[in-house]
Amino acid sequence: MTISRYCCTFLLAFILFFTLPACHSYYSTATAVAPASSYPGALERARKHKKYMVLHSGINIYSITHVQVDKAKEHFTVQLDKVNSSRTAPVLSELHVYTIDSTSYTMDEPHTIPFTNVAKVEVLGRD
């Protein structure tokens, strides 16, 4: 009886040891980019490091496939696509841009968005 109790305790500890760290590494933390003057730099870094970028405009969500930042004119130009909801591999780092309006964008042409229309920018990554 004590051997089976010992085996059960060992098995439970073994499962917990490998399960809990796996759950911890899956979840991401969101870090807000602040102040607003940092938005252009955050977009440039995301483009340079080929991060997955998402644009939130009201209830609409788009994947940013290309971004061009114009710091002098205080706007950025994006090419958009549908968000890939069938991603199987977790993305280790993402950049999310939230606009203050709820403009519906098309996917077949570039869109220029002034930084004054950006409510917030968040970087999501593993903690």
C-alpha cells in the first residue's frame, strides 16, 4: 500500500512539475507604449524585428502586413490583411495599435493613419 501511495505522489509531482511551467510560458503580458511620442519608434522596431502587428479600429481587427512610418509628417501608412485566426504556433511578440475611431478599412490599398488617431499601442510578449 505504501509503494502505491509513493508512486502516486511521485507521479502527481512529476506532472505538476512539467505542466505548470508550460502554462506560465504560454501566457503573454501586454506593455503599453508611452508616451504617444514613442509610437513611431515602436512601429519602426516592430517592422525591423518582423513582429506580428495588429490594428484595432472599433470592432474591426486587421493584420498589418506592411508599415511605413513618416515621423516628419506624424503619420504611418499600412497595408492590411485579415487576421489569421488559424495560427497554430503562438506568436512570441506582437504589436497592437488601437485607433480612437472605428473606421472600416479595405485590404486592397494602403491606408495612411495620423498618430493623432492612435489611442494606444501595446507590445505583447511572453512574460
